[in-house]
Amino acid sequence: MGLLKKLACLGANLRALDFDRRDFSENFAWSVFGGVQITDWLGARLELYFPAIDFGVWLRFSFLRLSWLSLDAVPGVAVSTGALDDRGAGVAACVGLMAEFRVWEGLVLFVFPAAGIDALRATWVVPFSLGVGYYL
């Protein structure tokens, strides 16, 4: 499989952060992301969260890749500017498991639960993403 075989995912998802500190409904925000699938087992992506312009950088290490399903270990860093949060800026180191289901050609649905610790706020964070993307 060649280098940069697939240009990966432009899409949107709903993301939940830090359930224990805020009302459940306040934890959801849109994000958009893009990245590259460097090889069949390694990819990277950059994710931007709205309405605040927070961002995350994630690496994907595939340990199961079938024609319709991919399971990946996903370590990363999520950075919050604190624009929508009275606790200020935060930097969380997280690790998660991404399950990606290929629905049709390049169209995928994914579930991405994770856990991490926010070093600046000294709190646990529990990111959860559920979304859709398209491989170009």
C-alpha cells in the first residue's frame, strides 16, 4: 500500500467533554476534521471544535482493518482556548479507541470514546465523538 494512499476525512461530528462539570446538553459542539491516511495502519488528523476555535491533534494506529470495519488506538492532544468555559484554557492528553464503519465507497461512520487528563485544569476529561466522514 502506497504512501498517502488515501486523503482522509472531511466531515462533522458531535463531541462531548467533561460531563461531570457542566449540564449534559452544554457539552456538545460541532467539529470538523481533516487528515491523511499515511499507510493502512497509521493515520493522522487535525480536528477543530466550534463555536470556540479549539483544536485537537490525533494519531491513529490501526490494529484491525477489514473492508468494512477499522479499529484504531488513538492517542492525541486536545487544546481548549476556554472561550466557552469559565475555567479558562486547557490542554488534555487523551487516548481512545476509534471504530470506523465503511457505509458506501468513501463514506464512513465512526464512534470514538476516549479518556484523558487536562494538565492545566487538573481534571479528567472524557471525550466522545460520534460522526461521519468521507475519504477522498
